[in-house]
Amino acid sequence: MPIWFAYTLIVLLVITSVLLTMLILLHRGKGGGLSSMFGGGVSSSLAGSSVAEKNLDRYTVLVSIVWFACIVGLGLWLRLQLNSGS
């Protein structure tokens, strides 16, 4: 595989790492959180979580799947490079 593939995965990994950190910090903990500053605690449904919290959960899961795929992709790329070199 070409080297640009690894560089693309590394850049994507750095971007998703920063996004994932920010999204996790936005989640509401037991005593509130940063999400309540942005309207996360304003309206709540019968289940007790707002639409903003549900969307935040979805974005966090999506970014974490992309982050995990980047890690697996880099591992596979590294294994292919080490096997082809020997």
C-alpha cells in the first residue's frame, strides 16, 4: 500500500481524537456538564434525556467508530509493510 494511505489515516486519527475528546467532554455527567451550557439540559423527554443529548450520543458513537477504524487500518497497514519488507 502507498505511504499516502498511512498519512491520511494518521491525519484522520488526529482529527477524530480531538473531536472525540471534545464530544466526551460535552456529555452530561452526574452533576451536569458542559452540554447543559449549550442547551442540553433545557428540554427533556419522557426518558429523561433531551434531543441534544441523543444527538450528542450519536455523534460520539459515529466519531468513535471512525477513530477505531483508523487504528485498525493503521495496524493492518503496518503489518503489511513489515511483512513485505522481510
